[in-house]
Amino acid sequence: MVVLTFFNHAGGVAKTSTIRDLGYVLAESGRRVLLVDMDPQANLTKWLGVDDDVELAETVYPAILGAPDADGEDEDGELLLPRPRRVHGMDLIPAHLNIAIIEREVLSVFMGVLRLREAVRRLEGYDYVLIDPPPSLGQLSALAVVAADSVVVPLPTNRKGLDGIQTVIKMVREYRKAAPGLDIVLFVLTQHDRRTRHDRESHDIITAQLPSLAPISSPLSSRPAYYSDAQVEGMPIPVYAPGSEADQEIRKVASELLAALGRRR
Ligand SMILES: Nc1ncnc2c1ncn2[C@@H]1O[C@H](COP(=O)(O)OP(=O)(O)O)[C@@H](O)[C@H]1O
Ligand SMILES: [Mg+2]
């Protein structure tokens, strides 16, 4: 089992979109995939078509703070992740607005930041666990990244992408103190608009400077219509637009991710 957290503290860099679509491609190829939504905004949950009432007991909450009704510990007193939902061939631990409570409460738990890491390591039956943190540097993000074996960094090929890189690298170094061996396995280039000179230049800067740190994926092109329509339909891009260029780009990045993970072993 490989646990990957898609980390970039900036919002709007396509963490959630990339998890949804790469998760789908991995599952479609026969791998057993669990997605974990750690963002109180619950975009991943909604974009996979889960919009009925999610209960707090179905989220990461019980694995970190105990069941909301204080009844969620198993016989050994271990905190467990709840039974997931099934969506588009993947398992999903959905999010709920009130997982935001974890930000504050986990601070009063001894070694609380390790709780998700411990719960995820008790899972059985998955090849890939993909974790989607919120766009912040708070405790939910720390829990998410510390739970991982490796970090995937979604990076838009623009000013925002370039500006965030130093902080991402610094934070991964910090998180490594609680998660020995944590590395960056792949930079995934997102929202690339090759028609603008700004994006082409940013792309060239990134591909010139980052390879010493981790491999860089081929770009996922900016396609606002596809991405917003797929969200409304509650579908990953490969389901919404099978065979499209957008679909092909995602499949290419999925194979680049597998290759990067293979080289890491
Ligand atoms: N390749 C793309 N082309 C166009 N829009 C995109 C693309 N990838 C993501 N988006 C859009 O950008 C916004 C931010 O993406 P999201 O996945 O929510 O990022 P994050 O999780 O990092 O905040 C969303 O509205 C999403 O639809
Ligand atoms: Mg998100």
C-alpha cells in the first residue's frame, strides 16, 4: 500500500481535481484505491457526486478524535477510519464541514498529529490511499501530509505555482520530522495554458529548476469548461469526457506517477 498526499498549501492549484482524476485512472486499471477528503469544504466529496447528507461519523473525525458519540474505539482502543462510500470504482472517506473542529481539538491530544498516519496504517486491502488536504498550513494539512509515504505536488504553470514552491519544499522538510522518509515523488503541472507566454515561461522555469528535487509530470492543460462541467455532473474527467485530450493527459500523468513511484523503491 502506498499513501500519497497531494500537497500545496495554496488553494486553487488543482489538488482536488488531480486526486479525483488520477484516483479514477488507478482504480480503472484494477488498483484498489481509497480517497480521503480532509477539506471541510468537501469539494472532492461533492465532485464525486456525493451530495446527500454525509455524517461526521463517516469522515476522518473518528480516526483522529474518536467517534462523535464517544463510541468509536475498537477493542484495543485503536481509532479507526469508518467504512468508506463507493464512488466511480473507488472508496471514499467523505468530508463534512465540522471536520474543521479537528484543527483545534487535535492540538490537545498528545502526538495528535500522528493519528491519521496510525489509522491509515491499520487499513488493509488498498494499493493506493490518496489524501486531499485543505488549502492551508493548519493541523488538517499536517495530519494529511504526516500520514503519507510520499507527497505529490500539484503546481499550476503560472506565478501562483512559482511563488508557492519554496514554502512547499520547506513544509515537506518540517513534516518529515514526524514522518521519516517522506519525500516528494512528483510535481504535477496543472492548469497549463500554452497559449499564454506567461504560462510557457513559467513552465520552462519549473522544468529547468525542479528536476533536482523530484520528477515533473507532463502538463495538464487548462480546460475550464470540462472541469466545471465535470464537477456539476459529479464525475472524474475520464468519465465525463472519455477519449478526450483532457482524458489522455490525465492517463499520461497517471503512468508518470506510477513510473516515479517505481523508481523510488
Ligand atoms: N486543468 C484545468 N483546467 C481548468 N480548470 C481547472 C483545471 N484543473 C482545475 N481546475 C479548476 O480550478 C479550480 C481549483 O481546482 P481544485 O482542484 O479545487 O484546486 P485545490 O484543491 O488545489 O484548491 C477548480 O474550480 C477547478 O475546476
Ligand atoms: Mg481542494
